[in-house]
Amino acid sequence: MPNMTVMPINKTVPAAEGASILQAMLAAGMNAPSQCNGEAKCGGCHIFVLEGRKSLSKVQRLENERLDSLVGVSSKSRLACQVIVGAENFTIEMPSFA
């Protein structure tokens, strides 16, 4: 099972392969702001993937459209509800403005 490291709190937790990052955060008891129940409608689960991006699912159209409407997006931006965990460890960062 891969590990997910969450910055800036520097907490590492297991993340089930095939689950979304949002599901992994919730399973680990972390606060993951999302008001749309993982449907890529609110953008509240905006994260930055700092390491391990190649093992995660690729951005799909719905996620890309939501990211285009958010402030503070970068090339490392993803929606935690839409990213499917692969087999390798990865590191994410919760934006300070979320």
C-alpha cells in the first residue's frame, strides 16, 4: 500500500491503491474540505501534488474544467476527489487559502 505525505503538517498515512486522495484523507481522519461529496463541483479539495505524480491518475476533462475556475492554480494542482492513487508513495500540499 502506498503512503501519502500531507504537507505542511508533514503527516504520512497509508493510501489505498484505487481510492481517491480525498477518500484516503478521510480514512486517515484528516479534515478535507469538500462540499460536493467528491463530484468535482466545488473545488474545495484543491491540492498540490509535490511528489509522485506519475503514479497518480491523469487529469480528466471534468477536473480540468473545475481547476480552470479556481484561483491559485499551478501545474501541480489537482482536485483530491478526482485523483486516483496508484502504487507509489506521493506527497501533497494543502493550499493555505483553502
